[in-house]
Amino acid sequence: MLPTKILIIPGSLRTGSLNIRLAAVCAEALLRADAEVTRISLGDYPLQIYDGDLEAKSGVPKQAVNLARMIAAHHGVLIVTPEYNSSPPPLLKNALDWVTRVEEAHEMRGHPLRGRAIALASASDGRFGGARCLAQLRLMLSGCGAMVIPQQLSLSFASDAYDDRERLKHTADRAALDAMVTQLVRLAQNETR
Ligand SMILES: Cc1cc2nc3c(=O)[nH]c(=O)nc-3n(C[C@H](O)[C@H](O)[C@H](O)COP(=O)(O)O)c2cc1C
């Protein structure tokens, strides 16, 4: 059987990001589940804030098309994102908005989030671990036709969530990670597109 390809998209670019750190731990777990993992940085896909006039004048920017193609080249996607004021951060929201504008003109059957298996994770030093952001993201992506899996990981008090070998130290966090990875790989294997 071909390996299941999973793309990890962190929603932060920040040096020392809690979410990039969690993305690395998620990547390890996906590799253990025999997935083939690609991790990207949205910093490699710089995009202006979405503006309909800009799109009408110049079309969808090349970076958005590239990101859409990267998503389309994977069976599933894991988004690991900070929460800003109970919402997804603009970096991530804007990138996803642009991706939904990439359509048939670029040799795709609709935008690449449609039918895609997607998992959501977040890390925060707060008590809720970014769970409110994930609720909004789930709604948004489901509205786009993505297959968002039920299992998710909200890592609360994230700076203190690891042991000295960079593993999640709390049983509940490890269980949530494993359940999320299992579900994502299973759904991605049965690619719904
Ligand atoms: C504009 C802004 C709003 C924030 N709002 C929240 C919030 O609603 N909930 C939360 O848990 N953390 C919030 N934070 C704190 C972030 O969780 C924290 O900065 C985190 O480290 C960002 O993720 P990163 O480390 O991956 O960059 C906010 C941070 C910023 C800059």
C-alpha cells in the first residue's frame, strides 16, 4: 500500500512558537503511524490580505496556487495553530481564504480543501489550549467541505507540557494526540475526493 501523505501546517511563524513545537511532536507521532509527513511554514507562502479587487485585477497569487497544490499533493492535512482572541490567527485564516479561491483554472477539481481529511491541534499557555479557535476553524473548514475529524488536540499550559525528551508528559495529552493521529491517517487512507 502507498504511504499516507500528511501535510502539517503550523499557524505561527514565531521563533520559539509553541505551535511549531507541537507540530514537531505531531510529526513524530504521524511517522510512528507510518505516514509520510511534510511540514511547511506559511512564511514560504507570503500572501497579501485577501482583497476581491486584487483578485479581480491580478488573479489568485502564485503563492496561494502553490499552497493549494501542496495541499492537493497530500491525502490529509494537520493544522497546528495558535489562538488569537478566541479565533484563528490572520496568517492562517488569510492563507486558507486564498486557497479556497484556487479553482479549476489551476487544474484542480474545486479548491483542495474540499473532501480533504483534516485534523486540528492548538497549543497555548492558557487553560483552554486554544480550543475556542479550533471550534471556529472546524466550522470554517466544514463549511468549505473539508472532512474535519472529530478528534483534536488542545494543549493547555503548553510551555510546561513536555518531559526532558520533548515528549508530551501528560497521559491525557498523549492519548488525544494518538487518537487524532489514528483517525487522521485512517480517514486520509480512504481519501474522500
Ligand atoms: C493578538 C493575540 C491574541 C491572543 N489571544 C489568545 C487567546 O484568545 N487565547 C489564548 O489561549 N492565547 C491567546 N494569545 C496568546 C497566544 O496563545 C500565545 O502568544 C502563543 O504563544 C502564540 O502561539 P505561538 O507560540 O505558536 O506563536 C494571544 C496572543 C496574541 C498575540
